[in-house]
Amino acid sequence: MAVIECATCQKEFDTQKSAAVPFCSHRCRQIDLGRWLNEEYGLPVEPNEEEPLHDLQDVQEQVE
């Protein structure tokens, strides 16, 4: 029996009783996915010389 903390709600649960590991339930898994899709989470990016970061204004101009 491995007990871990849910990545979304921080409730402890038995990993053998959940099909949604590292989440305690499919609901928590969906909440996490929604946060990624709403861009509430993000990965840090460091610009390099070959591929500099574009600021929001540059990206908006490209879309228009």
C-alpha cells in the first residue's frame, strides 16, 4: 500500500485504489488538465541567442 498526496487537492490516498494516479480521482485529473488548458500552469523558459523570447505585443502583431 503506497499512500501519496493528490497533486490537485492534496488529500492522501492509496495509489492501488486509484486509476488516476498521481491524482486521487478522475475529477482531480480533469481539474488539473483544465488548469493547464487555461494556462494557469506553465513551464519556465529561458531565452537563448538562437531563439529569443517574444513579448506579448510581438505575438499579437503576428496574429493580426
